[in-house]
Amino acid sequence: MSSGLEERGVTPLHVLVASALAAFREEGVLNYALVTSSMQKAGERLALVYGRPPDPLEALRRAHELLQFAGGVEVEDRGGHYYVRVATRTCRVCPKAVGGLELPGRLCPLPGLLSGFAGLRPDLEGTRKDGTYCVIAIYKNPRD
């Protein structure tokens, strides 16, 4: 395993997910809207199978606990959003860093996956890169 992936704590399952997303994108059958929608449904399914805590903040923490998608994760409650801050260098499911995607644009599966698990909606315009962190914004109110 490449040393960068080893330092991230990447498992074969992480590589499979990140590489599959990258390959689907490179084949032209996947874009950011599709990955977000699909991952939201996958997150909802995970919540059905493993249970969703009633508190959305705890649900977001539980999703990370189940999936271990990164090494450095912080979950914050601010204003009308929940923010999940992922230390970019520790993300284990990044289609670019782990999956080898070379095409431009976003393809992160986490906004859809986390919002689906929490039973909320992602704020894709509020989701951004902030220095050494990827910040995933999720609306507190499912109707926003």
C-alpha cells in the first residue's frame, strides 16, 4: 500500500469505494449530483439497518463511528447548520486522494451520505474546502 494511504488508515473497503466512484466518474456515468443523491439514499439505508440516534448531531457522530471515513473529524452545531469538518489529509473515501480520480470538480460522497444518515439535507453550496479541512454543511431543518 502506498505510504500516503497507510498514513490515512485506509482499508481495502475504503479503496474500493473511492476507486469505484472515481472509475464511474471517469467512465462518464457519474457526476456530483448523482453521487450526492445516491449516497443520501445509502445513508438512509445505513440508518435503517444500524439505527439513527434521535439527535442529528449524535447521528452525524454515529455515522463516522460506523464508517470510519476519516481520521480527523469534528462535528459542530452553528446557526442553521451542522458542520462536519474532515481533516483533508485523513479522509479515507476521497475519490481523488484515495481513488486516483484525475478529473476536475467535486465528487465527495460525504455530504449525501452524512445527510442521509442524519435524516437531513446537504447544503452543497455551503460545503467547501477550508485550508486543510473539507467542511460538509448540512441543514438543521430538513425543509431548508
